[in-house]
Amino acid sequence: MHIKFGTVLSNEDQAPQEVYFLVKGCVLKESSEDTNLGIAPHFFIEGAMFGEKDVLQQRQSTETFKAMCDCQILHLSRSNFIMIMEADHDFREQVIEVATEREKLRIK
């Protein structure tokens, strides 16, 4: 899917229903919680996966994702993402590891 510069993929306080894979471009992750804690915004670059944490935890997002240039993105619905995770143990373990590491970095 082609995303134009400035497009908001997911807003803070929404219940996300998709997981994104960034094929080409750059996406900004912002959070009012991080801003209040003095944590700098984070940029995802090609090859990154994002949105998985909130989809897995079935919670409202605490982050906003915005395209910082024209991007190519693959996206999976929550149901398809869960189906793949159930079918592929290695993929599931990698996703959980990435989500856990991101959460540890956010809390520090």
C-alpha cells in the first residue's frame, strides 16, 4: 500500500486493528506519554514492524504513527496477524521478543 507524506496511520487513543510492516520510507512514532516523560519521538525505517504491541494486548494505542515521507507499507488485519502467529511459532517468538524489548526501552 502506498502512503503519502503526512498520512496518520494510527492515532493515540484508538483501538488499532492492523499491524504494519514498513517496506520503504520512514514513519514517526509519537506519544503524549513519552513527551511528558521527556522521551524523544522514535522513527521506524525500512524493515520495521509496528502496531503489534497494541494489537496483541488488545488495548487502545498510546502512540500515533505518521508517515514522514511517501512510504510503501504492508498491513495485516488483527485477525490475520493472530492467525499467522498461531501458525508459525518462530514468527510468534520474534514478535513477542521485539514487543518486549520495545516496552523495556520505553520504560527506562
